[in-house]
Amino acid sequence: MKYLIFIAIACVFCRWALGKWPWELLRASPTRSQAVFRARKLLGVEAGAGREEIIQAHRRLTTLVHPDKGGTNAAMQEANAARDLLLDELPYPQDDGGA
């Protein structure tokens, strides 16, 4: 009985101190950096890949996973999501205020 009370107090303290219950800390939440890593791995591009390299990698992948070529809709959606995520991560060129 003492152990149950101790565990309950520890859980409440964890919630108070960290803002999460202990079992929420055990679950790994995906972060944007993990999603970007998976997208790079799926498309087969390096971390410094530019816009054209990402688009070319996406085209190569879609020729393999497109539903018309024997792939699935889910695989095509995953390829498109990876492309979009990596393109969103690219820095925008700075505007020089007009020519």
C-alpha cells in the first residue's frame, strides 16, 4: 500500500513539475526534425539538398510508386508529403527590394 501511495505522489509531482504525466514521457512524440529526416531518407537526398535536387528525387520516386505503375495511393501521398515538407524547409531567397 505504501508503494501505491508513493507512485501516486510521484505521478502527481511529475505532472506538476514537468507538465506531463509519466506515461506521456515514455511515448516518443514525432518532431518536425524527425519528419524531415524521414522525408530525406525516403527521397534519398542529403541535408543540404536544394530545390531542384528535391524535385528530381521526387520524380524518380514517383516513377516507382505511382498507382499507374503498380504502386499505391498511400505511397504516392507519402512521396508528395516528403517533397512538400522538404521544400517548406528550404530558406526563401531574400528579396532585394526590386531591381
